[in-house]
Amino acid sequence: MSKNRNNDDGRTSSSLGRRMLLKLAGAATVGLPLAAYLGRAPWKGAPSARADSGEPRSRESYWHGTHFVQETVDYSALDSGVIRARINGEWRDFMNRPLHQDFIDWNFGARLDMINGAGPMCLDGPHSGCLATYGANRGDSVFSLNNAFKGFGFYPKESVLENSLQVILDNWSADMTTKLNILKGFYEDQSMWDFRLLSSLELYTTRVFETHSFLNQMANPIATICWLAIPGSYEVRAIARLIHPDDPDIPEMDLKRIHWTNALHDFYHGGPFPEADNLRNIGCIYYNVETFDNSPYPGLMGVRVTPTL
């Protein structure tokens, strides 16, 4: 993975140079029908959110033309297992640890049950986690705290990511039975996954419409994600990194990760063939720091199951 380097003001910049051309389609595709329908950004005309002082809260802009840049996460020390993040204005180091095996076994087992028809195809299971974030304000609420259900998955290890992605692309027009068997094969092989990371997409944010969770994670990239695993649940606490596919300074491995998540999403949910130079959706990498088991059993009930920091 290519490294970041810290600037004097604490921001990060990639060691990779700018690519030859900026891709123009990605930022303009998702969400524009909604914006056109509304005729304006939804917070415009809404009462301003005010702090305790009674003064309106400002909204920081993260956009550089067609793409945004998140300046609150530094991944330059990942080879040493450290992910740095600016939380509440202060840079801190966190250990990027593998997800706990009990969570992995439950999540993959539940996915395989659904594929095999042994479990319900429900959204309160392994695919959908409830993401909690805080720290910014869009101007249409007095709160920055936000919860949002999102689809979460996993990234293959760097050594197999390109080949795994090619399997998806080669079978893009296959029937659903073939697609489900491909997914089944992926989930039956835990050795192919990088369990330090979780994957997701930010489907709705554009320059003219920013979700609460997007703004929170850009300003304050700390997140907790809960999964309902009846009768219990699991919670992952992570550092959130958001990457726009039109950013010319994305390290190549992270660009492949965004390609993977876009492709896997549209492979099953439907969408255009994901060209590497024309990706639609913002990619999210969640660097696991802590896992909690909230199952209602003695010795668990909300205890941290990752090693002590």
C-alpha cells in the first residue's frame, strides 16, 4: 500500500502523484435525480442548527471540484498496525486489530445460511449494521449524533483482491444461481479476507447533497457499528476512512478496494458494469479497533473481546 505523509498542519497527503486525467462521471451520477427533484439542497431554507451560545453552526466544505478529500485519517503507519485519526480536533493513534473470530463465524455463517435457504433474507442480520457517528452538523438539526443502517462487507486480502474482483467481472451477466454460488465460495473461504477491515459504500452523498453520516465521519472519523445477532448482538468500534473514486491521489490498492465494493454491490443488487475508470459510489474503509460481544450470556453482555489496548 502506498503511504501517506503528514503535513505541518496535521493533514495527510498521498505519496502518489496525480493521475493523468480526473474522472468526471462518478460524482455526477449518484443522487442527482434526488437533487433535481428537490430543486435545492434539503438543508437550505431549514432553520439553522444553533450551538448553546445561540450562534449558527458553520458547515465545512470538503470538496475539491469533483471530489472530496478526508483530512482526518492518516494510514501511513498501517504496516505497524497503527491507524491515526483526528478525533475532536486531536490526533490519536489506534491499533488496527483483526475482528474477533466469534463475530466472523456468526457473520459468515448467517450469510451462508441465507444463501442456502436456511435463514431468513432479512436486513437485521449479517449484511446490515447500524452505524453511529457524531461531530458535524448539516444545518437542519440541533444534533450531530446520527444513526444509519448501511450495508457492510469485507475486503479480500491484497494478495487475492485483483483475482477475486476478476471473478465478479467475468461473471457479470451470469444467472443468479451462478452468482450465489460465487458468493458462497467466497464466504466458505475465510482465508481470503482481510479481517482488519470492513467495507461499505456511501451511496447518496454528492456535492449538492451530503448525508449526516458522511459529514460526521469527515469531521470526526470515529464510528461504532452494531449488528443484531438474535438473541445477542455484536459491536465494532472503528476508524472510518471515506474515499471518493475521482480523487486523483488514491493509492492503487485502495482504488481496487473501491472497485471491489462497487462491483460486488451491483453484481447482486443490479447496476451498470463497473468500469475501473468510471466508478459511481464513494468507498468506505472501516479500520477495526475494538469488537464487543453484547450477547446476553454470563461473561459477555457488552464486554470487549479484543485485546486490551
